[in-house]
Amino acid sequence: MSASPQLSRTLTELDHLRISNLVRLPSGRAVPGLAPAISDVIEAAELVSSYDVPPNVVTMYSQVLLADLRTGEQRKLTLCYPHDAEPATGFVSVLSPVGAALLGLSVGQTASWASPQGEQASAEILELLFQPEDSGDYLL
């Protein structure tokens, strides 16, 4: 299962531009070997200004509280760009399966992805602990 592009997703125009630039070569083609999940997400999302994004939507550098649907275990993750990713400390890249699955979803929605081992995983977004735009940082 991919990053569930069929779910309603909202992206800020700035996040959309930055991620699009990350996944496209100067020729405009997608970076080879990149999982199609993030491309599906950025192509299907509703775009809004950073000033208009609802405070319950996962944007870049949002910190979320998730509940694993299989085990019930709760975990905090921060969605970041690849150069800031440190999965062991909860900083997950937007280009990772879980990062792509979270981007643009809202509190209460379920993110689904394939783990590095190929197992299906899913988690409900319980709470947005921090969203840059909600705190007044529209350029992060």
C-alpha cells in the first residue's frame, strides 16, 4: 500500500514547491528510484497558503502524536526534510514511506505505509503537538 493518496490531503503552497523541487531533476523528470508515494501525494493534494492551512493538518516540521493501529503504541514524530532526518530520535523524512503517508493529513485520519521490511503499517493521527504555521512561522 502506498501513502494513501486517496485520502483528502492539504499542503501549503510552500511545502508543495519545496518538495516538488526535492523530487524532480532539473529536466523536470522525477528522481530515479524515488518511491512514487510522495509524488502521488504532492500531485493530488489541495494547495492552500501557509496563512490559510488549518491548524490540524500535518505540514513540514509538524510534530504529531500517532497511535499504531495494530499495537496501540503511541509515538511522537516530526516530519522533516531528508537532511534533518534522524529516525531514531523521531525526525522522519518526508521522502520516507511514513513521512509521505503523514504529509497533508489531518488529526483523526489514518496514515498507511509499507515498512522497510515490506510489512504494512498504519497509525491514526491523534494530535498535532506542533505545527509551524499555527505558531506563526510561515517560512519554516
